[in-house]
Amino acid sequence: MNIWLDFHSVVLTIKFRVKVTNTFDTEYTGTIYTYIKNPGTLVLQIPNKTVTQKGFNYKFIRTSHIKNLDILSKTVNESQVAKIQSINLSKIDEIIKRNKESVELINKTRNSNVSTQAQQIFDAVFKTIPDVQWGPNNSIIILDEVKIQHPYSISSIKSIDGGESGALDLIKKIVDGVWLKIENEKKGG
């Protein structure tokens, strides 16, 4: 059955088993899960075909790309329709906060203006000493005491105030370890 998709006709067919053929002649067989009026998207619920995975996958198909829709069954087998799980609304703010903090951390620790090696050095120092930030001229500032400048070698590690820093030796060991690792990777080891 070839039908023109509009909101009313699709709502009446939710939970029907259908075969959809898109404009590339790719066929999808599943249950109509929902229809999103704007931007005109049909969502098919397709059972997993593997024995180890139970459940469903969902295929979002733009209605403008549907060439043909065949209704295979109008009877609804409720065991073949996924149940919508309830959402714990009290955890949404916590999830948003955690995701926001994660994005902020990525923005704080990533610098697209430096070499891969410089980023590796930053990441290695950050794992040991979290008080690390990118400074002027793509320098790495640690504990507001130590600065690593381009070319990010041991000789480019300096105390910011010119005095001795307790972290200086540790940072030199970390940077030396990163450069050893980089050299070993170049050698294939």
C-alpha cells in the first residue's frame, strides 16, 4: 500500500508493523513508534536481530525520503513494542550539571593551537597536578609557579617567579617521561 504521509494518517498507524522503502530503495521493516510532524520524521522501532542483544533500535526516516510504505500488520503485539521508561526528574539537574562540568573541563584543557606533543605534555601534567592551565603564547602554567614554554622540552621548564619551586623537579620528570614515550612511539616501540 503506497500512502501519502501526513500527521493524521500516521497517528492512526502508530504501532502498526510496516515496511518502508526510501528513495534509495533501502527497505526497513519495523513498528511505527512515533511520527514527528516538524521536520516530518517517521520513527521505526526495529527489533535487534542478534541473540545476545535484546531490545530495539530506532530508525529515523525523513518523510520526504519515503518512496513507499507498506502496512504488514494492523494487529499490535504489545510484547513487540518498547515500553517508555520513566525519567527521574530529580536527577536531570544533576546530569546537566555533570555534563556542563565535563564540557567546561574539555574546553579548559584542550588547545587547538598547539602541537600534539604539547597537548600530550599538558595532559600528562594535568593527570598528576590538576591545577594546570594554558597561558599566554600557548605556555603551560602549573600551580601558578611553573611555566613550560615552546618547544615544551625540559630546558623550557622555568619557575615563574625565578625562585625554586617544589613542583619543578616533578614536572621535569613528567615532561621527560612524555618525551621518552613520544620517541619510543616514533621508533615503533
